[in-house]
Amino acid sequence: MKIKSAEFVISNSEVSKCPDSKLPEYAFIGRSNVGKSSLINMLTNRKDLAKTSGRPGKTQLINHFLINEIWHLVDLPGYGYARVSKSSKKVFQKFITAYFEKREQMLCAFVLIDSRHAPQPIDLEFMQWLGEHQIPFCIIFTKADKMKPKALERNINDYQAKMLESWTEMPQYFVTSSSSGLGRDEVLDFIESINKGILPKQ
């Protein structure tokens, strides 16, 4: 897929105020400071479409971007910091939960995972929640350029082993680097393959 246009549409904290369209949506979400804004900028080939910040938790709203005038990329807030209470980990922000439960045109969520770290309980809990609510999702392993290939492969294998303790199979996943562009074509082609099945031919 070639990105011909990418424009900001709206930010809000209420699902009822999301764009009133039936265009397919793809949501990007992850733990704070996982590199989400950088990934979105890399995918859309825009330097500052999504605001980047060294401060975790910068994204606080549901942000819609219109891509190629035919689908929405949705930038969602991170679902928590590493240092939060157990009760907080289990209670995601209300509007994130509402978004996934009510937004029928959301076709796939991309859960971002920092490839440098061992499986984190908060990530596993969130994916478990998605699975229990039958919300389709894929995994995107970010910051692959920060590791040597063997270490990266080992970490992903560890993650797969952990996921298979409670899942019958590993969800589809992508390995990315916002610096090198690794994984960009694979993610966009995946989105395009879904769109082709539901959108009229352009």
C-alpha cells in the first residue's frame, strides 16, 4: 500500500464523538513509551503526524487520522505505566474499553510490544481482555533496531512461548523499527488485504 495522504481528523475522549463514518478503522495501542507515535509516523511517512514525546503517557485521547481518504488509523492512549497497582492494571481507561466494545468499524487492533523486554503482565492481560471480548488483534514488536538479531529472535520466541500458555496459537505479529522502516510494508499490506475485502474497488 502506498500512503498518498494522511491527515488528522479529530481527538476526543468519547466514542460517541468519533467520526460518523463507516470507514474501516485500525487501532494502535500499547504500553506507555512503547514507540507508538514514532511507528505511526513511520507507517504514514510523516515526520510529525503523531506527536512524539520522551514523556510516557503523552497520548491521552482517541486520535483519528484519515489515510488515503478510505480508512482511519486510530491512535489510542497507552494502557498504563509499568509501576501501577494491580487494580489499576485491570481497569483500562473507560473510553478505551468503550471504543473497543462499541466501535464496530474497528477491524483490527495492533498491540505494540517493546521487543527489548521480557513479556510484561500488563501486555498479556490486555491481550487476554481483547481475546475474551473477541476483538481481532495483531502484535507489533517495536524497536527491533535496538537489539542484535539473535537477541531479538530469542525475545520473540520467549514471547511466543508465554502466549501459548493460554492461547491455542500465536496471534499474527510484525517486527518493526521506526528508525529503519523495518516492517512498514508488511503492516500496510496487511491492512490493505483486509480493506480489499470490504471496500469497493478504487
